[in-house]
Amino acid sequence: MRRRIRRFAERCYERSLLAELSETPSHVAIIQDGNRRYATERGQEPTDGHRAGAETSEQLLRWCDELDIEEVTLYTFSTENFSRSAEEREELFDLVTQKLRKFADNDRIREAGVRIRAVGETGALPERVQEAIAHAERRTADNEQYQLNVALAYGGRAELLGATRDIARQVERGDVDPAEVDVETVESALYEGPSREVDLIVRSGGDERTSNFLPWQANGNEAAVYFSAPYWPAFRKIDFLRGIRTYDNRVRARHRSRLQRARTLAGAVLDVAGDSAILNHVRRVLPGLTPTQTGAADEGETDPAD
């Protein structure tokens, strides 16, 4: 009974959060943290936590589909993860191989138009993982509606260093003029994978850091960041919607800031111009301008809102 009441309350809260949203991100990047701690607290093996986390990842894709989020990047295996025990690494590689093949062969994934891409130093991964990557990318290559990026053997610094070396080689060959290196040059040298800048990074597990994840794609776009306390296997749709709300609030704040700057500039211009025709036009475009800002008090006019 208690579980049913809790689930009912969660559904009500989900609807409340959805009703608050006016903007949803195009590209969400997820740091799936807390799998091992989740297992440890339950007296289980790390692989049990990873498998539970993989189930959450599948649920996440359904939530993104419902919200029309066009691109998702999952931080699945970092370059630092190679330092884990051989046994845990092999179990992780088995799980990744299994899930990649499952996603690629899933009719629902293909019908939804999901394209799967791997991001990272994939050549450093075991052959079975590389074969699963090739299978997933080949099976979904023609899908264009949504994109799922799986970050494997990924590190943000490694990506930027690799891009720098690649550009340096192009300069050495005379293919690129150093003075002409720009944003497009750098982006063309990054890993193939993400097709959009990151709008929102979500991290589970309580740690408040982005762990070297997509620094160029996220920080360059000043992505919103949401840190969630639950471990990844316990991450709920409510937690995800809270993250979306963080992004939504940021977008709204940007809009308010831009509108206020426009109002301030318009008011300053009108103070100097004093042209009533210009004044009336600007007040229609920027209805938030006060009579003082537009000089209406001197014209004997009243604000339309009064």
C-alpha cells in the first residue's frame, strides 16, 4: 500500500514538473555515476551495480523519446576506468557488448530512428567491444531522427590533445595555415560523434564535478549542469525532469537578461531621440518599458498597462 501511494505521489510530481517546462534541451549528456556504490551498499558485486545502471540507461532513452530530446551522450567508460581491476573491466566490456548489440537489433530503437555512435579511443577497447560498436553503427547508420552517443574509452583532455596533434600535423604538411585555425578547424579534428553542442549535463551519485566530459562541446556552449544525489541505478524520471528544469530556468534567465538589456538600450536611445513615432513603435515591441524609460511622462501619455 505504501509503495502504491509513493508511486501515485511521484506521478503527480512528474506531471507538475512537466507542466513547469517551456524549453527542453536538444542534447543531454549523462554521467552515470554511483553504480559501484549502489552495489556496495547492498552487499553486491560491482557488476551487479553496472547491470542495474544499464537498466536505468534504457529507461532514460524512453524518457528522452517522450520529451523529444534529439541527442543523448552517455558517459559509459572513461580512460580512467582502465585502472580498475581486470575482472571488473572484463565484466563491463561484456555488458557494453551485450547492450550495444541489443540496442542495435531492437525494433523499437530502429523504428524511432535512433542512430548509435561510439565516441572515444575505441581502438583501445577489446575486439569484441569494437565489433559490437561496428555492428551498432552499421545497423543504425541510416537513422536520422535521434542520436545516441556512447562514450567509451573517452577523456576530454585526450580528445583535445588528439585534436591539437592532428591540427599540428596538418600545419606541418602545409595543409592548414596557422593563422586560419578557427573553431571549425578544431571541431573537425575532434572525435566523430556528437552532432550538436551540449545543452545540459546531468550527473548522478552526488559528486559535483563534470569529470573531463565533453569540455569543448559543453563548456563552449555554457551548458547547464545538474547534480543529482541518487546513484545511477536509483535515478528516477523525477530526477531527470529536475535536471531539465535547471536547463529551462537557465534559458528563461537568458531571455529575461537579453530583453532587459534591449529595454535599457531602447530607453537610452529614446531619451536622446525624443521622437514620438519611434517611441510608440518601440513601446509596442518592448511592452515592458516604463513611461520614464520611453519618455512617455514628458509626452503626457499613460502606460498601456495602467
